[in-house]
Amino acid sequence: MKQMQTIVNTVLACALIFILISAGLPNYNAAAATPIPTAQPTEEASQSVCDPSRTIHVSGTAVVNVKPDRALIQLGVQSNGIFAKETQAKNSAKITRVTNALKALGIDSKDIATDWYVIEPIYEDYDSLYIKGYRIYNTIAITIRQVSITNDAIVTAFQAGANQVVNVEFYTSDLRKYRDQAREMAMKAATEKASALAQTAGATTGCVLNINENSWSYFNGGGWWWNGMNQSQNLWTQNAVQNATPSGGETSTLDDGPVSTGQISIRAEVSATFGLE
């Protein structure tokens, strides 16, 4: 009896499994018959973003002229003496007087630093090994944050014992801002030039394929012998020239003296290749 019940249970289980498989088979066949959609290339993707076979290559240049708001002065104190220690003491005393005089003028001590220091022997003549004395070159660098006192700083330093002007250089604390401005102007000039040339040829400009950039700055001081050369160069090569006012609207000037602030010319050049449509 027990064996008969086991056989009946097995038959019922097999029948149940068969019913479940039969119920799910149509859905499986329908799913298998349904094709899986494939991504079709869009019209935009099938087309090239930019046609490199027809191009125009142009350049653009821009200059932003800025009044400097900083100055860097390099002043030297040269001392001669028979003995090295004596010469060094003499030179140190002069440097101390120069530094104190500049501080009294309102220049912060952190803006005064030793830039170059050399001590060398002085020989009897070129071929001689006999040392008849020593010479010291001591150069200090002074950062002037108020350019209107540049001439006063030089005069004050010389009255205190300085005897050499190594270099005077003007610059702007907003160089990044004006350089970006020059780049923007140069790129705009290049774009306008490309558009005008393309229209003359019966075409229009498309996307930009390539851009190269070169930027620098130089001092355009009044009265310097090469000032006229820079101005002539601008007349021939510039696409855009702009005069800018330093931050805060301040325009620093110098009184009559040996140094003039002039202007800093921040120049940007770009070359670009455009696709033609």
C-alpha cells in the first residue's frame, strides 16, 4: 500500500511539472521571436564633425598698453681697497646707509634684498700675479610699489652711497588679466579675418581645427631709442591695439628725472585653422 502511494505521488509531481513548462513555453517562444533592437547610427554621428579637407589658416595679433604700477630697481655699491676685510667693511657700511635711506623713504624692508655680491682681487697688470687690492660689487634689488617715487629712490640711494644703476624695470601686478584680454582680442581678430577672407572666396567658416598662441610683454618707455621701432612694428602687424588703465583707475606719473614710466605693451598672437563650409 505504501509503495502504491509513492507511485501516485511521483506521477502527480511529473504532471505538475509538465503543466508549468507548457504554460511558460509560449512566452519564451514569443520572446525568442522578438528581434533585439540595435542602435542605428544617427545622421549627425555619420557625418564628420569638421571637414579638414577645406581649410583657411589665419593669424591675429593684439596689444594692450598698460601704465605700470610696480618698479624694480637694481642699484650697486662698488668699493675698492687694499685689504679684503677693510674693503668689505667699507662696502657693508655703505649698503647699510643706502638701505636705511630707502626705508626712510617709505620702502618696506622686505622689498629690499641683496641681488648680487662679488669680491675680486685687483692685479698689478693683466699678466701679473701680484694683488694690489680688492674690489667689491654689491647689488641690491628694490621693489617699488608706488612708481611715482622711483626717481626719488634712485637719488636717495646715491646720496647715501650707491654709485651704480644696474637696471630699472617697470611691470604691472595685473599681468594675467591684461594678457588674457590681449589673447581674447587676438582670437577675435583672427576669427574676423578668417570670416572676411572666406566670404571673399564664396565660402563660410566652420569649426576651429587648430589654435596656436604666443604672448609676451615688453617695456614701451618714452624716450628710449627703440620706442619708435615698436610703434612702427605695431602699425604694420597689429590687428588690435588698446590702452588700458591700471586697477583702481590710477595712472602713475614721474616728476622730471632720469627715469620715465612709459607703458608696458602686453602682446598676444594667435594662429588658427578654420574649416570651410
